Amino acid sequence: MITKDVTIDIKQATDASPVAKCVQLASQFKSKIYIENGATKVNAKSIMGMMALGILSGEEVKVSAEGDDEQNAIDTMVNYLTAN
């Protein structure tokens, strides 16, 4: 399992479009991918979970991945969450 702390840099992160894109990216991987915000941990492949998480730009979250393609999954998710 790989875990990385990242600071979100997505404009309007609570808007459906960036959240949907994040879920689409996570769904490309076989690994289990989770995003934690405080005490809440959600499956990054779940649109409802990600919407409920309500992450905002500037917040720090923990991204974790476990599986055969975990390194690629973490790299892709971190790049998306920090480079928009």
C-alpha cells in the first residue's frame, strides 16, 4: 500500500465536473484507491463518496492505493489533484 498526503489544487473541487474526472481517473486502475479528509475515508471510484467528501482547493487529503498498479494509480491521482 502506498499513501501520500497532498494539498488539493482543483478549481471548484465541489463542482461535479472535477469530482467526476477524479472518479474516472481512479476507475482506470485495478488497485483500490481511497481519499481521506479528516476522519472520512472514501473509495475514489465512488462518485457519491467523492461528492460527499466535499474537498475544497487548499485542503490537505491523504491518497492511498493498494494493488498491482498502485504506484501508477498514486502518481496519476496526485498529479490530477495538484496540477489543475
